Amino acid sequence: MWCTMWIQVVAIFLREAWSLDPGTNETTSVNSNSSYRLPDGHRYSAFNLGSDGNLTCSDKTWPETMFVIWTIQLKHKNCKISFSNDGQSRDSCNDGKSLRNTSSAQSYLHIPNFSANDIGDYVCESVYSGGNENYKIHVAITVPPDISAWLEHEDNKMVAVCKAERGNPAANISWSQTGNSTPVTKLNDSNGFFTVESRLTLPEGMDAKNLTCAIRHKLWDKENILEPKLKKGHPSTDWTGFLLRLCIPIVVMVIVVLVGFLVVAQKKLIMLRRCQQSDISLSKSPSTEDVEEVEPYASYVQRVNSIYNSSADFFT
């Protein structure tokens, strides 16, 4: 009887102890943005950029569990987070990850503010009364891509380009009109992000005004529609800007030549006027000299006449 009572007391005590969270007691249920089991028995989970991620290892509750160990293999480091029923804990990650409990005392690994640095493989081991569970969870990130579309010239042909950069998973691209399109190029960078590009060669004489490309992604409720336009500032694709840049120096040169011509013409006109004034002055100066030369002769004749008249009077 006493043994039975002690067993019940110990069971109640253990239940209360295990219901305590080794990190923080959470009242929310365990969830993830996307999670499923892979064919090889492993798991896959993906979380949106900036969201909080939660990973579960077992559906056992803390009163049944003896210890939990998470071995985390990231791109830049490997670390471990663990907790046992004797109260011992270990955290070599030191990046905000922690073990928590739900309101139903189910253990989970909490990853705050999920980023590209949290991508990797999370291996968990849960030992409980009567067995153990081991799982490998590949954790990825879900990121909406940066999208763009434009027109460019290639081998004397107009090419429409539609691009979705640094997204995960990869986006899907389609065109509103059929044509000679190249296979979609998909690139995977070192951080696990995908860049998708589709190029459509337009038939000669085709009007690109009604051409659009549609980009679809897992995070979007509806597809994004883009209308390719000629890139601004590129000589091979923006003929207006090219002609403008070509005409400005020509106009400046014409203005400079005209100004120079006007300056030279004005100087020639001034010199011509001066020459005309000099010619007029020279043409008038001889008449003045003649008058000056005639005046002494007239005086002489007058004096001679006076003498002649005086002599005539004398002899008379």
C-alpha cells in the first residue's frame, strides 16, 4: 500500500517536472511553414525568411522522455542542443535556438527569425521509456524572388527577357505569346537560392506592346504579370537616348561654328566701315588744298591789278 502511494506521488512529481519547459513554456502548438516526409524516411521542412521555425523530433511528451539531442549541421558550423530528465542541458549553437515545450508538454526545437544561416540538416534523437526515435530533417528557406523583365537586341533580333532572382523554391515563368523561346535557365547559388531566366526571341515585325510574362511562386497568392520594356541608358536598346547623346555634341559644334562665324563677320564689317570712312576722308582732302593754293594766286592778281590801275592813273 505504501509502495503504491509513493509510486503515485513520484509519478505526479515527474509529470509536473516534465511539464516544465527546459527553455520557455509555450502555449502555442508546434508548426512549420512547410513540412513533409521524404521517400528515404527523412523529413523536409522549409520556413519563410524572417519567420520563426519549430521542429519536432517525437510526438512523445516530456513525462515519457528521458533526453533529447539535436545535432545541427549548418553551412558555417556544427553544434548541438540537448536536454535530459536530470536537468542537464547543453547548447553549443549560441544563436538563439532553444528547446521548448508546447502546452501539451511536447518538446520542439525553436528557431527564431529564420535566415539563410539556419539552412542545413537537423538530426534529432529522442529517448523515452520503451524506445527511441531518430530523424534527419533537411531544413530549407522559402524566399520570394526579385523579378524583372526587359527587351534587348541580340544578333539584330529583339529578345524579351523575364527573370526571377534569388528565390526558393525556384519560380515558374511563362509568356503570353508563343515564340522561339530558349529553355528556362535555373541557377542555384551557394546559399541555396534559385535564379530563373526565360528568353523569348520575337518574330520580325512583332509588336511587343502586348507581350507579357507571368511569374509564379509558392509564397504568392497570384502570379505577377510583367511587361518587358527597353532598358533605359543602354545604347543598343534605347535608340532615343543614343540619338540624343549623338545629337548634343553636333548641336554644340554647330552653335560654336555659328558664333565664330558671326564674330568674324562682325569684325570684317567693322573693318569695311573703317576703310570706307578712310576713303571718304581722302577723297575730300585735295579740294581743301586747292583752295589754299588758289588763294595766294588770287591775291597776286589783285595786287597786280591794283598796281596797274595806280600806274594808269599816274600817267593820266
